[in-house]
Amino acid sequence: MGRTRQGRGLSTTGQVARFLGVSVLAGGVLAGLALPAIGALGLAAKGTAQGFDEIPAMMKRPPLSQVTTILDAEGNKIADVYDRNRTVIPLDEMSENMRQAIVAIEDARFYEHGAVDLHGILRALNNNIEAGGVAEGASTLTQQYVKNVFVEAAGDDQEAIAEATDQSGAGGLGRKIREMKYAIELEQQLTKDQILENYLNITYFGQQAYGVEAAAQQYFSKPASELELHEAALLAGIVQSPSQWDPVANPEGAIERRNTVLQAMVNTDDITQREADEAKELDLGLDISDPSNGCITAVGDAGFFCDYVREEFLSNPAFGETRDDREAIWALGGLTIQTTLDPQAQQAAVRAAEDHVNADDEVAAAVVQVQPGTGHILSMAQSRPYGNDATQGQTVLNLNVSAGMGGSTDGFQPGSTFKPFTAAAALEQGISPAQEYTTGYEETFPMADYLDCEGEPRGSDTNAEWDVQNELESETGTWDMTSALAQSINTYFANLEREVGLCETIEMAASLGVTRGNDDALEANPSVTLGAQETTPLMMATAYAAFANRGTYCEPMSITGVTDSEGERLGAPEPDCRQVMSTHTADTINMMLQGVVQDGTGQAVGLTDRDNAGKTGTSDNRKNVWFVGYTPELSTAVRVGGVESLQPMVDVTIGDVYFEEASGAGVAGPIWSQAMTEALVDVPATTFNPVDVPRGTDDDEPEDDGPDLPDFDDLPDDWDDLDDWDPGNGNGNGGGGNDDDVYPWP
């Protein structure tokens, strides 16, 4: 039975007019192919310097946005990140079913005609005139590919996308002419198979899947090489209108469209009618894979580390001359990024944070671990999961890093964990660890005694004063550097900073990579020695790693290698290390900070199976509590405190444990101890380099030749009376210094 159409038939005069109109229009289109480029040919993505005439150079193999894969130090996938879910594959990795299906439904004569199918144009014009609108397209597969290149170049620019897909009036005609011009040029340079390969890699298949490989994984959870006949027909059918033929949203329509493709494959002799009929009897057979995009999908609770990797890539000139260049490379994707994340350390850090602080607590724990000698960031964790659902305690704010790397606006006061920097500055100035100060619980210091780096006294006037208190009223007496570090005596370090110099103190911290949390330099304010200026856990862990590394500081790094989609290596990031203090200064700091975890404020959380050292910290009003410590193999910083706002941690429950007053040793310390212990399982223990540490003496007591670190177990319960305690002047800590050591103090 013949096909009928609605409406009144054309008269003989009308049929002649229609024929003439088709002929004239077709001739006009063909004539347009010889026209020089006109103003409308300037289509390109906004924000680029490329004009339309420069685009053909990239049409042979356009840079397609692909998936970037981030790997941990052992090669395991952390996450896939992408602007467009696409994996480019060669034609021989696409099933023959797929290649045949897309040609049959989109351009059955693809291998027979040139870039422009004149027969197709005339047929489409005739059918469209009969339908009174656009009922059939005439673009060849090559022309469609050219259009898709422009859409890809437009990126997320909706205006540019609209221009690339315009079908109305003169704009639509101009677009068609452009597509024809470039299609002709393209077919002079590429084979049909090459064009088909490019087409199947660039085309959008709906459900955020670009290219046939991503589509096969999205709809059937298999590679494109394994697509069966009915599956390939379904994907080929989607291309015409991904929203209309979406098999998830419109399964009935998708089946109808799939069957249309199968019949088209019969018409092109790719399959038999029997094969088509059998395939039509099958259901859609979907096996949907949820898109796994972004750091929110990171395995091992490594979302915060994943975010940091992106920030490091964008800030590191090794991966592009300018930030704009690096952002373009990141957006293009197709990268494989090898990182420093150690799975064992990451699991240890996550478990330690979550075991001691609940996700819905008012405060949060941040844990970060750095490898001495390389600066490699081995773990980065928080007690609050990575995500956007605040009702589940989630956050995307990285509490371990500075504002410029995705962290909080200001950072967090580190409290007494800053004191070792003042001690290191003093040792570098030749001040002996035996330096003693006798102080009360509370001392007042003239601000004029502290000079900034321009030699100017601090304070608004000559009479300005700085009042300093110790943690406990019982903390009065005479202290040397070792005991003052062990018991975290504020008044001692106010005196020491005055002697060594305020400028020298902040310069030492700066040489160890410590800035404020907003990435500004530390200010020359005397309270800096007590940790009054905000910084970050990552900076503190990296700074302490320099002590473990005998005075050599290494910039923190998360990326060890990047390759592009062609397997070419981008940049060559290497550890950036420099000696910032003498080895003897660092060794001495190590010996003194061992006292903190052996007999001092961190005694309860010190490791028992290997050399370790560290420092507790509590900021003003107990709004932040810290423990920063290390072994020769690993440096870890833990900070616990508020997130959106900072509140005193007094009469507070943290991780189901009540604390009358939170402290670095009581709250942050157990997290540090657990994270270190589990991260170092099966890691061989090494030792700090032992040196003699001179000790102060008490004139009322005879000198004691015992160990250089005092036995704090012998301290009286009541610290109000220190006259009966002799800190000693030990001559070593389990061995003497090396013969080559030079001692700058008596």
C-alpha cells in the first residue's frame, strides 16, 4: 500500500515550483562552498584566541575532554574526576556491531558518498517541504562530526553551543555551509574509518556519557568492544536525541528507537532480518553504572586529599606555565595522576580521627601525615566525612590546609606546638639548651623588648606590656630549655624569644614553611612564640618533619607524576628540600622533644616501640587542641576544634567521652598515637641521631650525672615546691654525640 500524507495535494504548478525551489536552494548551498570565510565563521569557544579559521587544524584529532584518574602511591584508583565522562579509544576497540549500527542509522551511505551527500540533501529538502517543517536532516556523519567539534570547543558556554547548533534562518544555513566546507576539507585528510573513530569518541550518548566507551560503561557496565547487537543498536539510536530516547527515562521509546536501528541495519545488509527480529525480542538489558565523578567518590575517605591534589596541580608551574594553562589542562582531562597517598597511613588516619571524634560532634578532628626527607603527604583525614550533606556531618572544607589550597579562611592557633621553632632559633643563635629562666606563674614583659625585623620595638607606645601566664598556677620555678619544652612553660618561652629575637623566631618558622592560615606571612608579634597566630596542620606536620630529617625541610607534595592521554609525562615534580638549620640543632630538638612524650605533657600518648618526639598545644580558651609529633619515618599533626565557629572546649563531650577541659594531650594526643601506631605497622624502626644536651643546674643541689632528660616520674605531686627537684645536667640520652658534632654552647 502506498504511503499517504495529510493535507491537500500539490497542483502541477506547485510541483514545478517545488522542484525549482529545491534546485535553486541546492545550487545556493553548493555555491556557498566556494565562498570565502565570512564573519559568521568566527565561531569558537568564548575566552579563547582561536578564530574559526584556526579550528580545522584540531579537527583531525580534536582535544577531547576526558576522565582524569587519580592514583595512590601503590597504583590504586582514588577517584575519577572530569568535566565530561569520556574515555577515548581506537576504532578496533569498538565492537563491529557498534560501528555498523551508527552508520546504518545516521549515514547509511557513509562509505559511498563524499563529505556532502547531494542525494541526501535533495531527499531531505523534498521531505521537509512536504512536511511543512524540518522532518529529516541531510547532514552526513562527517558533517555531524564537524558540528560536534564546535560543540566540544564551546565547552559550557551556552551561547557558543547555541551558535554551533543553530537551525533557524540565515544562521542555520550559515552553519550548514560551514559544516560542509570543513567536512570536505576533512575528508581530504582523514580516511572514513578515522572519521568514524573520531565521531564515536566525541558524540554525546546521554546520561553524562560522552563517546561510545563511556556510554557502554554507563548503560551496560562493559567496554565498547563487548557490545552485543541489541546493545549497540540501542546506543546508536540514542545519538539522534539523547533526551528523547533515554532508555532510563523512556524505556518504551528507547525500545522503539532501537528496533528502528536494527531494521536500518537489515537495509544496509549488515544483519539478516532474522537476526534483527531476534534482537527485537530482547529487553533493553540495562546494567546501569552510577557515574563516579569527583572527589566525593574517592575511596578510602580520601576526598580531602583528592581536593588537595587538584589544588596542587593548579598551583604548580611544573604542570603548565600559567594558572590559566594548568586550568585548561585540568579541564581537558585524560590525565593519570600518581600521588603520594599511602593506603595504610590513610586508613590509619581516618580510623584514628573517626574513633575519637564523631561526625556530628560540635568539633572536628583533622589528621595529616608527612614523610620526612621527601615532603610526601601520606594521609589526610578528618572526623567529618567529605560531602555536602551537613545533616550527616559532612563538609568539603579541608581543615588540614591553608585558604589558598581549599582550607579555612584563617587556619587555627597552634598553641604551644609553636615553641620548638623558638627553641630552634635560639640554638641557631648559639644559646645553650642549658639556658635557665626563673619565673613565676605570671610574668609581665615590656613590648619594647621585642623588636620586629626592621629593628623597631613592638607595641603602640613605649609603656606597652605583655602579660604571660602559665597553664597552671603551680608552674613556678627555674627551667632550662628541655624542661620548659617538656612541661610547656609559657613564661620561659617569652623570656627565650626576647633573648633570641622576635624576628629570628618568625624567620625560623618561615624557613620551616609556616605561614598564617590565610597564606600571609607571620606577623612580628611576641605572642607568636605561644602559637597565637593561626596556621594549619599540614604546615605543622611538614615543619616537624624537618626536625626528624635533621634540619632539612621539604615542601609538602601530593603528586609524584602526571601523564596525559597519550602517555606523555607532564613535568617532573621532585622533592623540594633545603637545609634550614644545622643537623646538631635538629638533633638537639629531637632529644628535647623526646622528653615531652617520655616524661612531659605527652607522656600518656608516646609510642613505646620506637624513637618518637612531639609537642602538645592548646590555644586560648581551649578553642584548639593539638598534638604534633614524629618518628624518623613519619610526622603527624592532629588538630581538634570547631569548624564553622570556634568555641571553648570546656564541659564538652567529644567522641562520646566527657572532658571537663579539653587538652592537647587528652584529646588530640590519643588520635596522634593511634594514627602513628597503625601507619607504622611493618615499617622498620630507626632511631634519632643521639647528641648530648646540656642541662641547667640548681645551685642548691649537687650536679647529677644522670640522663640529660629528667625523670619526671620523680617530680613531687605538688609543683608549688620545686626546691627539692634537681633537673640534672645529664650528658646524653642513651649515647653520646657524634665526633663530628660541633656544640655552639658551653
